[in-house]
Amino acid sequence: LVVRSSKTGEPRGVPLHRFLCDWLQPLVDRARLDEKPTFRSPRGEPYKAVQDGGGGLKSAINGARRRSGILDISPYTARHTVSTGLVIAGVHPHLKDQILGHAADGMSRRYTHVPQEPLIEAINKLPVPDAWRRLPWWEDPLGWSSRLAEGTGKRNDLRMRT
């Protein structure tokens, strides 16, 4: 996955677990076919970026969390889980930092550039819960992508409807 403009303003590659690559492939294929962004709003438009706020994609993630009933997990907590999992799997701290997009802390890291392959091997050491494969969105990512991503963009969007 390529992030065109990261926190530092620089593009960077983010290695994805093979589980996610398999799941995202139909979305990537659709994007290539119709020449639109892979991740898009329910209206088929690219998400608008908002400086320091996450923009429309943040609203979509919050909407998906609310609709799926998963309120105690966020991109922030996912970063903690990935970081912890990589440490437990014995991944070298420099590889872990590269995967998480942490800025280099030291001159030796400034001049170290790790090829993508070791990063992909490292991320694939993370376990995949079997329960994920039984969720309805696993079988039909195209159908679920727009339904889960609908959000209002408001902070209270995470409240469950009763």
C-alpha cells in the first residue's frame, strides 16, 4: 500500500499482511478496471483529505466501526496491536519501526533503507484470527465496502443505533 502523503509529508510504502492483500484484491481489481481510487466513498468518490483530521476516510472508518458493532478497536489501537505482535514474533525493532512509519531515531537509521520484501515477511508473521474468515464482509468485500463505509462524519457517528 502506498501512502501518498504521510504525517511527514513524504510518500511511504506500508506492507500489508497477505490476509489483507487477498481480501483487498477485488477492490484493487475494480479500481484498475474503472480507473478510480481503490478506497472511495459510498458515492464512488475519492475521500477528501483534511489536514490533521483524517478527512472522509476517518468518517468512513468510524461509520464502519459503528455498523459492524466493533467500537473498541480503532486505527490507533490497531497500531498498538501490530507493534506488540511484531515484538512477540521476534521482528527486529528497525523493521517494526519501518512498518509502523516511525521516524528514524539515530544516524545509522537515517542511512538505512530496508527493501519491501523483509517488511512483508515481517508483517506476515502476525497471526490472523480464524473468526475474521467467518465474518460476512470477508466473502463479499465489494458489496460490504460501501455499506460499511457510510458515515455522517460527526463525532456521535460511533453511537450504536437501537
